[in-house]
Amino acid sequence: MIKKTFSYIGIFFLNFLSLLPTPLLYFFAAVLYYPLYYIVGYRKKVVRKNLTNSFPNKSIEEIITIEKDYYKHFARLVLETIKMASISQSELAKRVKLNNLELVAEHVKNNQSILACTGHYCNWEWGMLALSQALAFQNYVIYKPLNNKLFDSWFYKMRTKFGNRFIAMRQTLRTLAATRNELTMFCFANDQTPAGNEIQYWLPFLNQETPVLLGLEKIAMQTNRPVVYFKMKHIKTGYYEVDCETICLDPSKTAEHQITDMSFNILENMINENPAYWLWSHRRWKHNKH
């Protein structure tokens, strides 16, 4: 009961915070960075280890620079996520520019459903929200529900406010079957860590052997839907661009793990170009191959 009460209070505060002007939220984010990095040190050991192992050729000074830039980005990301509760379609459209969606439109024209993937890079939440406004057919985003049901409900309401539908990972196959006669896109965040007993494939990613999920690839092979990648780029504070890139038009003709390898290669190139915008505080390498 106490936990539930605190959850309601927390959600009320977050909704109030979201109503503040966006420039003011970025001011708060700039202030939040200092305690987050210097005092609390949120998952700082995890971030430092991830960066050091991912970039073995960089000096400690370079690693710390990326680390600080990441925490500045993370502080903004927190406030941007809260802003989703009240952000308007017009403001979101100004802040997230969607490029070359004609690649998706072509499939719509051919009455062809597709699969899409992205990573936890830049503000993927805003990216998915912006796409829901622009797509001419139903977008299902695969996600992992939060343990706190009240906060999960709050997040779900924000994420689906412009038309997206979020589907728990365990419901993916059932939803695919239920919508097989509809024109749809299913979008996966392909860089999540599989449970230890579900690991089937490892690949080299950021100079480390990395276990990866194969759900996207397996569904692509079963349904033969084209696969696209949504690449997000940070332009300046509060502004992003999303580029659409085709991974595979005919999964039935691809080799095993080719789709997975290609999606991670795209993400790795993005990270190497601008490393501060990936989710480094995630315990991505908690499993060892040997």
C-alpha cells in the first residue's frame, strides 16, 4: 500500500514536471548532470567498464570525456522521457525529423507488412513516438514491461498516445498471428541482453563477444517480411533525425544470422561515430561466453 501511494505521488510529480516548457527542462537536465555524475555516480562503474572494454585503444582521458558526455545526454534523456507525457504532435515533429520514409511507404504501396529494428541510441522513445505520427499503417513496438505496474501503465500511456501499440515480448508471436491479415510494422530494440538460459548466438560487437536476441531474425525468416533499421542521430540539444535503411528485402534468401549481424553492424558504426549517445549504463555484458 505504501509503495502504491509513493508510485501515485511520483507519477503526479512527473506529470507536473512534463508540463514545464522544454527549455526549462533542459536547464534542469544541465543541473541534474552534476549530482548524477559527481555525487550519486549512477552506475558509474558499469559505464566506465563498458566504455573501457568497448574502446581499448582510447586513453583514459578520452574515455572520461565520453563518459561525461554520456551523463549529460542521459540527464537530458530522463527529462525528455518525462516530457513525453505532455508533448504535442507539432512540437515532436519539430524535434524529430524523419528522413527517407519512402522506403517504408513503398512497402505500404505494395500492401506489404515489414519488420523494423533500432537500438537504445539517442532518444529512441521520441523516435518511436514520432514514427507513430508518420506511418500509414499500425506500428507494434516490442518492449519489456516494468515490474511496477503503475509506472508501466504510465509509460504505456505516453508511448501509445499518437497511435503506437506496445506489445510485451512474450506476446509477440500471438500478436503477429492475430494481425497476419493486416498491414503492420513490428519494431524491435535489437540490442537488449537475452536471459542467460536463452542465449543462442554470440557476435563480436564493440570489441567484445556479445550475446544477442534472435527474435527479429527468426520472425523475418518465418514471415519473409522486409527488414529496415531506424537510425537516430543527435543534431543538437533536443533535436534529432531518423534515417531509414533497408537491411533485407527477402529474408528467405539470407544466410543464418545475416540479418542479426547486419543490424548490429549498423548500430556499432553509429556508436563509433558518436559514442556518447548509446545506453552505456545498461549491463550489456553481464554474461560471459566461456
